[in-house]
Amino acid sequence: MMRSIRRAMPGDGKRLRALRLKALRDAPEAFLETYDDAAGLSAAEWEARIERYRQPGRQLLVVGEADGVWSGTAGAFLDSERDTADLTLPARPQDRWAMIWGMLDQRERHAAAR
């Protein structure tokens, strides 16, 4: 299985929408947004969300892919004085990837159990 983690990019709006709506269906209590509100957003509004996450010093949105299929997202607020284009987490490199892969593995196990 080929896995990757990357920032959401322009043009990913359709994939972000699909994954977000699935998450809102699966665990609505985990979000401030409702399924109906998210489902009502236009394609341009999903792309605008991604653009907001791409602005330096604002927020970060990364997506986890397994064989080209989005399996999860993670978001964070950034320290505007230290923001870079690189994905950084406060952990040693070998540990941060283990944390992210662990989250993706947990998601896959949860999906398989359903």
C-alpha cells in the first residue's frame, strides 16, 4: 500500500467535500459544522476553504492518502512567526510519521469494522 501525507492543494475541493461529509455523517458530535451546512456549500466555497488553509501563518490542512484514496485529514492553527511550507510537528521525524500513520491505521480499522 502506497501512503502519503501532504497539504491540501487547489483543486482538492471535491475530495475534501466528500471526506468531510463522510466524517460529518460518521461522527457529527466531533464538529461544529452540521452535515446540512457542509453539504450546502458550493464547489467554489470548498476551494476557498483550501485556500484559507494555504495562507502563511493561518491554518494547516493535511490529507492522508492510501493508494490515492483520501483516508483522513488533520488541521492545525499555525504560529505565524515560524510558519513554513514544510509540514512540521513537535516531535522527532521518526516519531511524527509513526503518529500520523497510527491515526490513518486506526481510521482504516474503524472503517473495516463497519
